[in-house]
Amino acid sequence: MRNVRFLCLLMAFFSALIPALSMAQAFTPLPTSSAKLIEFESESCTGYWTPDYKCVPLKVRAYLFEPKGEWSALVMASHGAQGVDQRVFEYADALTKNGMAALVIDHWTSREINMRSMNYSVATAKGGTTSSIATDTLWASEYLRTHYPQVKKLGLIGESMGAMAAIQLSKQRMTDLFTQKFSPKSFAFPFSAMVGLYPACVERVKGERFVATPFLILSGELDDHTLAKDCVDYQGWVNANGGNLKTEIVPGVHHDFDAPHFREFRSRGQNVSKCLNVVTTETITIVSSGKVLPNTLAGQVQLPRECSFSGLWSGHGADKFVAVPKWIDFFVAHLQ
């Protein structure tokens, strides 16, 4: 009887595992050897929208994956704090299988940023910010405009910090800042659609305006690091100020719901769930504590030290690709 019970449990276990295994085979990380390696001019900047703003020239590496046959739509993929990993090459696989090219950008290597040995404050001081990621994508769009004229529509997908870069790009001030580097006639907002996966929707800038580009945020219902509630609330803020944002909650998943590793508790992970802040020209105010910081580079560096704490859940559950149909359909609708 015990053997029969054990056999039944074993069969139930493998029955539950089969769907996960079949989904895991749906999209594979494309090898960099199958991509065109490109380098484009960009900048490493610190102190965005503060008196301390400054930039130095930088070259950034990216991998271009092309679908079979002719193509005219391309989606850039921006990684999170950890840097380039398997998931962004899985994005490339999903995109090329749907007739779109993919440009996977390595934002960290040329900035000498390694988040295994630094935290958000240290990275901010080195230019490892969501605004820097956003800046890279705008420079990449200029490179593509010159070297790949067949690109008719551009999209962007970012995960975690890369998703927060998409949030920065949705703000009119990012376009205005970049336009200053070019004549207004030679630069226009390049993206026709943007997707953000599990971003921290924690910044509210007084008086900000947004671009009307379709923007989809997918947040995990159980995310205890970048809260879904903040992104649901953010939709109202954005759309009341000129934007075109839709936030969807993905049921039953945590932060990094498409990460290369299974869900686990990371006791040393830097949790920013209490970092909702309101920004004016002069100040940054942390909502949870009321702490006021100067809106300077020093204040931006200090912000994570004041509001973050250690410990968060991270990783995929049974279905690593649970959100892929949602964002693929979004890009197909807006780019093809």
C-alpha cells in the first residue's frame, strides 16, 4: 500500500513538472555567436536633472539578432541590475520567432558595473542608473537609423532596472534632454511601443509630462520588491499627464518571474519596496519616512541607503514564460 501511495505521489509530481518542462523548451537563449556584434556611441552620465549633471563619451556593446526573411520591426532588450543574462536572449528568441529583430544591449560592461560587488548607491555614483540605460537606447536608435534604414518601427522591452529605463523614456523630460544634443529636426522619440517587466514604479516628479507612446507594464502579483500596487497607481498618474500606460498584474508570480533561476528568498537582496518618492527641482522626499534629500547627485546616491532594506523573493515559478504571450501580442499589435 505504501508503495502504491509513493507511486501515485511520484506520478503526480512528474505530471505537474511536465507543463513546466514543455514551456521551458518553448524559448531558448540564442547564442551570441548567432548575432551581429555592434558597438555604438553613447554617454556615461551622472546626476540627471540636477546641478551635478555631467557626461563622458562611452561605447556600448549590443547583439543584433535577425529573424528569417525580410523584417522591418526591431525591439531593443535592456537588462536589469544583474546585467546581461539568459532571459534577454530568450526575449530575442521569442521576438525573432515572431518576425521581429532583437537588439540585446549590454549597459554595464563598458561602465565597469558589477552588481554582485556593489549596491544601488555605488552603482548610481558610477552612472549605473535607469536614466543611463534609457540614454543608451536613444543613442542605439540613432545608430540604427544610420546603419539599418529598413527599421520602420522600434520597440523596447526592459526587465527590472531596464523596465524602469522604459519608465524614464516615457517621460517627456528624457526626450527633451536628448533633443538638446541634436537639432530638433533631426531627433524624434524613436519608440512605437514599450514594455516594462516588474519595474519599481516609485518616482513621482512634480509637474512631469509623458509621451503618448503605448506602454505596457507587467507586474507580479506577489512581488515584494517592486510592488504591483505602485505600478497600478502609477498608471493613473501617467495617463492623467499625457501618457498611454496600461498596467497588468501577472497572477501568482514574484519579482524576476522570468529569471534563469527558480524562485528563492534572497536574504541579501536590496529591497526597494519602501522607496516611493516625490521629486521637485530642489528635493527628493521619501513617502514612507518623510525624509527629505537634496535633488543632487549626492541625494540620488543617498536615496537607496535611506529607503531600502535586505530580503526579497526572486525567480520564476512553474511557468517561466507566463508573460511572453502578453508582451509578444502587444508588440505584434503595435509594430507589425
